[in-house]
Amino acid sequence: MRTALTCLLLTYALTTHAEDRVAAARQNRTHALSELFASAGLQYPPGELYLRAFKQERELEVWAGARGQPLVKVKTYPFCAASGELGPKRQQGDLQVPEGFYTIDLFNPWSDFHLSMRVSYPNESDRILGGRPLGGAIMVHGDCVSIGCIAIQDDPIEELYVLTLDSRAKMGREVPIHIFPRRLDAEGMAALEKLPYATPSLVAFWRGLEPGWRLFEESHRPPRVSVDAKTGAYRVRPEPPPRAATPQPRGARATPSSQDS
């Protein structure tokens, strides 16, 4: 009985501490977020949020906007720590930050690294192309230490955590995060190909990421991404254009809805 009571009290204390940590982050950062979005001409929370990270440049960009509209870059957070080298994560213990197309699929207010948000590694491509075991628990977090994670400072992670949490609730789905080795323009691709460890298969992988970078550069809309079930290669294509309203015949009258008076 005493053991059960102790466990219950410990669980309550940990939950309360986590709630307090998130509540404090919200209290500390909501005003700054509202001002940040107002200066960008956007509502807070936004209808869409998109994150993309560049390992070489050590930057995490935040893009936001109205649902279905071109997104606007509202902020860039510098990495303060990231382990490994350029290239995807292929196995547990390789210290690599993943590269590819992911979402933020879990929020951890109990994190040992202040606050953390999980990247949805391994995805379908990773499961096809990676070794065993694949590993996991890849996070965007605070505290400036990294073993395969993207670390930013504690104040920025509070801001990003609250922003991503609020945006997920507004969007009704997970927030995408796309992680690239670097900016994949012609200069960037040429630099990757010159790396001493750039094998043909690694270069082919990076070339498979390039359309995702390029399509967003052209449209400021996150592309649609699927995975070839046999090869694990990404299939990247533009987001379809918004569906136009069906024109009514000339002289036709609209049918009143049940809400019309």
C-alpha cells in the first residue's frame, strides 16, 4: 500500500512539474510570439507551420502562414549543438542527425534537456535503407548537447515548443520538419559531391532530397512526399493547386443552405 502511494505521489509530482514547465514557457514566450507574428503580418497561432533544418549552416527555419497559402519565414534559430557529419542516420549509435522528410510527432515536457519535441525518425525510407537497430528518440531540444539531436538554447526552445504545440492544435495534424544536409542549390550539391566520403549511393540520396528543397524555394509551400516501397527513395512532387470553386450556369440561383434565413 505504501509503495503504491509513493508511486502515485511521485507521478503526481512529475506531472505537476512538467505542467509547470510548459505553463512557465507559455507565460514567458506568448507575448513575444504574438509580436513576432504581428510583425510578419500573420495571425497567431498560424493556420500552417513548417520547419526546415540545415546541418551545414546549423540553422532551423520557422515558416508559417494561412492554410493553403505561401508561407513566410518568421524566424531562424541557430543550432547550439549537433553531432555527426553530413549524411543520413542509418543505425543506432552512429551519432547522426537524420536527413529527410519528417514531422514533429511527440512533445516531451519531462525532458532532461529542458523541453523537447520528437522528430518522426525512423520514417518509411529509414526503415528500408537503414541497418538494425535503427535507433530513435531524435529530438529538437534545449540544453546545448546532442547525440543525434538538434539542440538550440533553452529560451528559444521554450518559444519553439509553445509555437509548435499551438500550431499543431490549430492545424489538426503534425507539424512537418524537413532536415537537409545543407542548402541544395547547385553550389551546395557540388560541395556535397566533393566530400571524401560521398559515395554514389550517398550522392543519390542527397539528389533525392533536392526536389524537396527546390520546390519549397519556388513556391513557399511544403511539397508532398512519399516513399518508394522497394527502394526507399523519396518521391517528391508539388502540392496540388487549391481546388477552384465550380462555376454556376449563367442565371442560376444558389440553393439556400440550412443556415440561410
